[in-house]
Amino acid sequence: MASFSSSCFLLFAVILAVISSQAIASDPSPLQDFCVADNSSRVLVNGFVCKDPKVVTAEDFFLAAKLDMPRDTKMSKVGSNVTLINVMKLPGLNTLGISLARIDYAPLGENPPHTHPRATEILTVLEGTLYVGFVTSNTDNKLFSKVLNKGDVFVFPQGLIHFQFNPNPYKPAVAIAGLSSQNPGAITIANAVFGSKPMISDDVLAKAFQVEKKTVDWLQAQFWADNHN
């Protein structure tokens, strides 16, 4: 009987640990109807402090984002422009675990390989065609890719490296993406590796990429611009 009780307790502990890990890994859950972010507060918490509900207005849940308007992609070295609507722009998103992005692609433009450390992404094409994909973690590093046309939907699992590319040399493309975090974050691989501040040692990168140090030095000398705004 004692052995059975110990086994039950161990099983319960494992289940509790799994549930707890899932809870910790997600955005803070709302414990009331809403928790509008108080961006003026100096208190540091995981997320944002709630604004007093008595002073919350409809404006806290509204943003004239003009997502129907095309964005400029000419200034982007990669030919794309990501307009992210997160909790920093829309305080009413605080604790709701969701955000939104419009992505504009120039002809042959791309949203280069990147990850969202805190969010899964679901994307739909509004105009044009996109070649999209994501790569699984070590050791398989398997590529899942697809050509999407207008109205098609694709999902990128949380934390995995993914990309979108407009293969049409003549026409732009537009997509809308939903993300499962109020602040999904974005790590563009090339920018992070070759544009870090301070720079990663070229000895480290030459060994990692199996290239000569002068190649790494050239890459680090480039201007690694962000395509998010």
C-alpha cells in the first residue's frame, strides 16, 4: 500500500510539474475582465502593471493603426516591413496573450529567418504569393515549407526559426499574422549573430560556420537593419 501511495504521489508531482511549466511558459493570464497596461508605472513585473479600472476608457482598447494602408519596403535591405501591434502600442492587450502584425513584401522581398521566443504565429496571405517555412530543432533540423497563395494559412510553432519570401519579381505581397503573446519578441538570426553589440568573436563564428575569419569580419561590417516598426 505504501509503495502504491508513493507511486501515486510521484505521478501527481510529475503532472503538477508539467502543468506548472506550461503555465510559466505562457503570458500572464487575466484574473479579471481586463488589465490595461499602465505604461507610466515604474514597478517592474512580468508584463505590465494594471491601470486603475476606474480610469480605463475605450481608447485603451483602440488603435488607429491604418493596417489597410501599404507600408514602405524600399528602405528595407531585405525588402519587407513588419508593422507589429503589441502591448506597447495597444495597452488593452496586456495579459490577453495575443498580438497582430501586418507584413509587406517588396517583389523578391523577404522576412528573413527569425524566431519569436514567446509566441506561436499563424499567418494568412492577403495579396500575392509567399514561400514560407520553418526548421525544427536539433538534431533533425527538418525544413517544413510551402508556397502560399492569397487566402492560404500557415502556422509557425513557437521558438522555431522561420521565414517568408515573395518569389514574384514584379508584384508585392501582403500578409497578416496573429501571435500568441502580447509581446512575442523577434530574434532575426543574421542580425543577432553578425550584428550583436558588442560583436561575437570572429574566432567563435568562423569555427561555428566553418568559414575564414575574413568572411566573418566582412559580415560583421555590414549594416544589419531591423525590418520591424
